Amino acid sequence: MFAKLSVVALIAASLASAAVRAPAKSNAASVTSNLLACSDTDLHGTCLTFAYTTGTCYNLPSEFNDVISSITPQGDAHVCTLYQDYNCGGSSHTITQYQRWLSEFNDCTSSFSCSA
């Protein structure tokens, strides 16, 4: 009987200690790069380069809100998601390379986030 209680106590202690362990940290490092965005097609018109760190949402400055017509991420194998609303909300459009014209997302971008 005493042996059974000892085993039960050991299992309970084991489960309790597992429940309070900190979650594993991700090994994915954030990367800094640039996103070139322009008001006209083919990277013409007024252009701005936005520095970004992967995994972070960025709101566009008011003078560039709902203005972007062409865009290109400047990092290798980066995926950027453009959002219709500030704080990376609303409808979205994902790009992985130079977009000469954003067609259905033309003049709709208010924020963006990128990943590597």
C-alpha cells in the first residue's frame, strides 16, 4: 500500500512540475530589411523605403496611407502582407516579390508586416 502511494505521489509531483515549465523559446531570429513602396505603377511616382523587422506590424505614415500602387520587398525570400486597415487589420494581400501594380489592392494599404 505504501509503495502504491509513493508511486502516485511521484507521478503527481512529475505532472505538477511539467505544468509550470516555461514554454520553449523560438529559435527563429528576427531579420531587418526594407520594403520599397511607390505611389505609381512600376516603382514610379513618390517612393518610400520602409525599414522593417520581421514579425512586427507597421502602420504607414498618413501621407502614404491608401497610396501604394507598386511595391517590392528587398530581402531574400521575404513574405510581406499588406493590410487595408491600421494595426494589420482588415483585408490583406500577400507579396513575395516585386509587384509592378497591386491591381485589386491598389491604393488600399494602411499597414504591413513581413516574415522571412
